[in-house]
Amino acid sequence: MGHLGELGKARVNTDTFGWFGNEIRVGASFTNLRLIGFMEVAATIEDTDELTAMTAMRDFLHSLVHEEDWEVFWKASIDNGQTLEDLMELMQALTTAEADRPTLRRSDSSAGRRKIAAKSKGGSSTPVTLRLAEAGRPDLALAAEMAGLARGERQTA
């Protein structure tokens, strides 16, 4: 088999969001694939290891914010009394926005397989998300919820 040519296409994120009067750029290379690394790390963290859990969440959040805007973002977060829960909501909003981004089909590609509607309206990870949050593991609850979003589920809790 011969070389098929360059199949990958670089994508640079140019989205921004407002954060306490600052325009913050989304990380230039952020896509929902960053979620995979976060979920892998979150799955290995022991329930009692809060430092590692919080560090993993901060690192994932850092991947969502453009490197040049990180210091402004972090300072604004601290100066405005943001909590872990506030930042988790932001992570969810950014990840959801990325998952909801329409993908453009090449004009020469076929329509492909039809999508089959999900059988249930609620996300299958919703009970897991609630159980983890109630157990004091918001990091794993967020990972479960984001995994559901990556699979195309919508949370209805």
C-alpha cells in the first residue's frame, strides 16, 4: 500500500469567553480530545487523594485557557472569589460548547451512515455523576458527565 497523503488538518481554536471583564481565549489546541487525558487521570485517583484530584482539575482547566491568558484568568478567578464548583461549571460550559460545535462535512463526501436516535433521553452517566458528587468526588463526577457529553448524551439531572 502506498502513501495516502496528509490526512490530518491542523485546527487552531479561536474562541473566546468573558471572565470578570476580561476577554479570555480558549486554549489554541483545545478540543474535546483533551477530555480523554483528564478522564484517564481522574480514573486513577484514590478517593482520599484530594491534592491529586484538584491538581488534575487545574491542569485540565489550564488546557482550556490560552497559555498567554492563564495568569489573567487565574488572578481574576481568585480576586472574584471563585470556587472549585464555579470553575467546574466553566469547564463544563467550555467542553459542552466544543462538543456542540458543528462539524463541517467535505462537499465530496457521502452522507455516510444514518444516525440512530438514542433510546433514552437522559444521559446514562447521570446516576453515576450524582453518586460521585454526593460522595465528595466532584472531579470524577465532572469526568463522568463530560464523558457522557463526548458520547453525545445530554445530562438531565
